[in-house]
Amino acid sequence: MKLFVFGIGGTGARVLRSLTMLLAAGAKTPADLTIVPILLDMDMQNGDTDRTLRAVELYRTIRKGAYRDTAQTGQAGQSGQAERRTFFATPLQPLGTLQADNAQEKIGDSVLPKLTEHQGTFEEFLNVSSMDDIDREFLKLLYDNSAKPTSAELKLNLSVGFKGNPNIGSVVFNSLEDSAVYKYFTGAFNDATDRVFIVSSIFGGTGSSGFPQLVKLLQHPSQKMPIRTAKKGAVTVMPYFALEENSQSSIDQDRFLSKTKAALSYYQQQISLDALYYIGDQQGAKLYPNVEGGAKQTNSAHVVEMLAAEAVLDFARKPADELSDNKRYYEYGLKRNDRRLDLPHFYEPTYQNMLEPLMRFVYATKFVLDFVPGNLREAFAKNLNLAQELNTSTFYVSLTNFMANHFKPWLQEMADNDRAFHAFDLNANFNALVRSKQIETGFFSKGISDGFLLDAAGKTENSMQATFPQSEARFMQMLIDVADKCREKLGTVSRELTN
């Protein structure tokens, strides 16, 4: 099953970033799932988007090196050992790499294909200069054309997005059907089991304008039958952060709530999907920089984005017959409304499907970043030639880069945000990585010690040499096994909240 995930605007990119981290950790997904991420944004230089694109490319490189192309999950080799796929298991495949029927134009292999070739102002997009005088004057009644840069809508440079103006974005997205990316999508969507999911905000410009236009297009009678009848879902992200004051910015956060109310009212009447997820949060004390777009827009990761990413996977896991009757609406809730969240704050489905895998990947990350470099003379490292490969092999460099420069900062940003998600501490030792439970150490038990890790890595690596002669594939199998042994050492984690 392919799940085509449209991430619209900056929120779409940030949720895809979190989705990439969850998939790297092995969050629960259907075994046959392939995710096709498609980012739709005019702001091609957005910092949040660029960070996400780099994470996705690293993910794809790691997965290619980690698993044998001919092997399926659970398939045994000559020695009877089965290949396990947990970390980086689900394929992330750019739209342009799929076979598309009657595709007239190639769109490349980026998950951010060009939405339009236009790079000028909204005025130029509308071709105002060629209009009759009466049409031009009427347009000025609909859109601000003042000399004030923060409010002049017709002068808005579309190359940095719509700056919180859905009235502009809806006009641009109205031409989505004629874009090369949408035409390629329609050519690639052929399987009756494939699904569509849309990620967008409801309070900005790009997401709130692109979402209803895309849904309308997907359901239009002119679309081919597999698209019209496909299971479709979406997560609508409501306001969850506050911005710093910036008199030079055209983004007005005072309009977030009014735009949200207006959009919700419209969605209730006009949007018909099989499953629609709503998520948002009260604004915290931490203010985000009020940046209109471009490379400087790099917002810290937020737990809302992580849970929105889990909504994508929840939709993918739902059996088709559960989505076959009336449309369904979902909201997300915590056990208690605390500003700092730990593992016990989440209900059991989230814990099992998302947090348990994250826990194992935290151990794996600590092992790769902090343990392996200091033990390159040990037998497991020599057998894998890690002293040389760690800094030269594309696989190992990508894995270290992903963990050190993407996954670890992602966790830290959520821990420092307001609302904070601070369940793990990668700066602590192995026995204190999981904040809600410390592994006890003493005379009879050293917990997760260097000796414990050497024994786990050595035995696993040695037993897998015949089945996995390729170093990268064997390392990934060893990493999965070491993470599991660390998780077993931790034991039962309390699910009860304390005062």
C-alpha cells in the first residue's frame, strides 16, 4: 500500500520532519506500507523545509544500505536467522521516482517539487498589467495595494509563501490541477489500495488555502476513479505557538484564532473525508521568531507536530472496512494537562505504537554516537572495519549525521519547548536515558555498562557474519538487537502519573 502524504506549507514540512523521526525509530506501520511524501509550498528556500529534506534524504540513504533488496522482513537466511526491519523500515519514496502513466513532464526526485514556475509578486501572478482598467480597480478593492510593505497583498512576493494570507493562497492553489506535480501524481496513483493523507495548518496562509483546494480537486468528478474512491484522511493543525512582536512582518498572529474559526466552519460544511484529525495546543510562554519565510524560518520541534505525524500513521494502520462508512473525526488528548510531558502522560495506543519504538531508538542513538567511537578496537568493531568505515562509508556517515544532527536536536527542541516533551535525555548515561525510570546499579548489577554493551554487540555481530556478510546490513541487525537488549534491561516502565 502506498500512502501519498501531501504536506502543505511550513506546518506540512515540520510534521514530515517528525514523521521521518518516527519512521526511523520504527513506529508501528503496516508491513507493506510505502510513504510517498509530497511537500507543496511556494517558499522553496524555507529553513524548516530544507531541514526536513535533508533528513528524508539521509533516511533513504541509510535504509538503502541497511537492508538487503531481495530480503523481506522475517525472511531467514542460510543460517536460519531472519532479517529484522524496525529502524528505518518503511520506504520513503519521492513522487518523481514512481512510474507515472502518461506523465508529460519529469518532476525530479525531491519531495519538494516545484508548485509553479512563477517567482514574482501576486500582482504579476494575476497578470494585472494586462487587465482592463475597470478589472484592475476592482481587484484593488479585493486586495490591499498600499505602499506599506507589511499589508500590501498585491505586492507580496510569492517566492516566500503567502505570509498568512489564505485569500492569496487559494487563488494560487486554484491552478494546482494544471501543475506538473499534480499531473504526475494522477499518473502514479493507480492502485485501489493506495490512500491519500493531507497535512496542513488551519491558521496560516499556505496550509489553510491549499488544504480545501486539494480536497476539492481530489474529489472532483473529472478525476479518475482510483483517486476519487481512494481512502482519504487529513490532520488539521490548529494554533499551537505564539510569535514574537515584529512590526516589519506581515504575519498577524492576532488573526490566528479568527481564521481558525472561519476555516472550521467552512470545513464542517464543505470538507468530506474518510478521517479528519484535529490537533492544537494552548500557546506557551516560548515565543517563535516572527519570520515571514526563507532560510531563517527554522522553528523548534513541538510535540503537536510529533502527534500530528502519528496521526498519519494511525490513518495508515486503520483497516479499510473501518473507513468504509460515515466520515470520522478524531481529536487528541493527554491524561493530564501538564506543561511538561513524560511517558506516563500518554495513553496506551500512543505508548505502544510510537513511544516504545522511540525508546529503543534512543538507546540505539546513544550506542552509535557515544559508545561505538570509543570502542573501535573491540572485536565487533574490527569485524565490521568500523575504524575505517565509520568516517568514510556513506551509510555510516549518514547514520551518524541523522542521529547527531537531526534526531538528537529534534528531541532536544521538543524538550525545551513549551509545551515540553521531555521523556528522554541523550546527554545522560545509558542507565538514565529514560527519565521516568532509572536503571538501578549496584554491587550485583551495573545496569547497562560498557561490559554489557560489549557482550551484546559482540555476540550478535559474531552470530550474524554468515547471514549478513555486508557490513552495513550486519551493523543494522546488531544495532536493533543491542537496542532490544537495553530495553529489556530497563524492564517495566510505570504508566501511572504522579503528582
